[in-house]
Amino acid sequence: MVIHMNILVCVKQVPDTAEIKIDPVKNTLIRDGVPSIVNPFDAYALEAAARIKDANPDTKIVVVSMGLPQAMAALKECLAIAADQAYLISDRPFGGSDTLATSYIISQAVRKIETVEGKFDAIFCGKQAIDGDTAQVGPEIAEHLGYPQVTYGLVAEVAGDTLSVQKETEEGSEVIGVKMPCVVTFTKPAWDPRYPNIKRKLAANRAEIPVITAADLPDIDLSRAGLSGSPTKVKKTFVPSRKIGGVKIQEEGAEASAQKLYSLLREAGIV
């Protein structure tokens, strides 16, 4: 049975958090000189789509990112790894968008991209971006589009008109079937994303990536985009102070350790 899947993967270019520093005066991220990478959780989403394509070669993978022109580098990296086509959403009215505004703009762009690429059977996202950690954009895209959603996905397989998604839970994992079209957000699975090969890298470097602007989205309500459409306001950014020290409890057995911890907390006046 030949399965024709059309998957959209949402990716974000983020600063490498291992290199992040905070300006002590402005309380903002210092981005100068900080390398940018594809958000790791988005890379897991792309790998999930690539594994579906491994099993179903007629699958088409499209990637989309919203950001500044330099996000082209992240999109070309995705093309080099597994994607067949890429789009960048970028325009001045979109600047300063929070998660609600961002998800609204992306949902509008999805409809535009579908006029070219065909209707998407599934939209894959990382569970969250490492520069914000909100885990809101994927689920909000699903709400804007009216699609069912599964979060914390590990792997997805096609079963007719349904996606079978292995989902991470507090107890381990469970398998959920979701009707397509749908949205799935992915967390870290048991494997790492694949690397690009030279042939794909060369092709990605030559690729022309279309840019979607506000003018390309005639139905968009710009009052819901950018700063004016963003109810979230960041008042302050700071690095929490870390206190050095502590007590390591090494009693025999969990019950003895719990009693020791309770005793120490009582002596400190905490309980």
C-alpha cells in the first residue's frame, strides 16, 4: 500500500543556550557573538517526520520558520537533513510577537503554504523552544486550525488516516491514535537526529527559500500580530542566584533518609 504523506515541520532558530549570558544592566540576553542553532526539540520533530518518510518514501516534508532573515541558515540545515521544501515567515509587522501572536501568524501561513504544497496531513513541532521554554506555540497552532493534538511525542507511525504516536508520560510512555490532519509536538526520543550528507548539503546551499510576508496573507488580522497582538509582556530577565552548599543525606534505606531530612528541616525551622 502506497502512502502519500504531506508533513509540515515548524522549526525555530535559537541561540545556543550553552553560550548565553545576561546583560546585568539591561537585563536582556546578550546575543552578539552567540552561535545560533536549530532548536533541538524541533530537530527531533524533523527526525520523526524523516522516519515516516523512511517507511513511506512518497512522503513530502516541508519546513517553516518565523524569524529574521538569518533564520534561512536553520531552514537550509533542515533541507540538508531531510526536508524537501522550506519557507520563511518574516516581516516587520510580525516583530515582537509572543507565543499567541506567533502561533496565529504561523496558522495563517499554513493556509498559504497549502495552496502551493497541498493540504498537510500532519504538523510536527518541537515541544518547546530552548530560548523560551513556554511549550505553547505547537498546541496554540492546533487550536487556531481546529486540529486534534498530541504533545510529548517520541515517535509517530502512519496507520491509515490515523497517526499512531508514542507519547512520553510520567510513568513511561503510552500510544495514542490521532486522526489526521493533526498537530504533534515532540520531545527527545531514544535516538539522535540524523546528519546531512554532502549531496543534500550542496543542494540546500543552492536552494531558494520563499519568504512569506504580511502582504501574502490577505486574511490575516495584523492587530493579532506583533507587539500589539501580544498579551505577554517581559518586564525583566535575570539569572537566578545560586547558593553554594548543602547537606548530602546518606542513610540506610529510604525511610531513614526521610526521617533524617525531616529532622534537618525541623532544626532549620522550615517545617
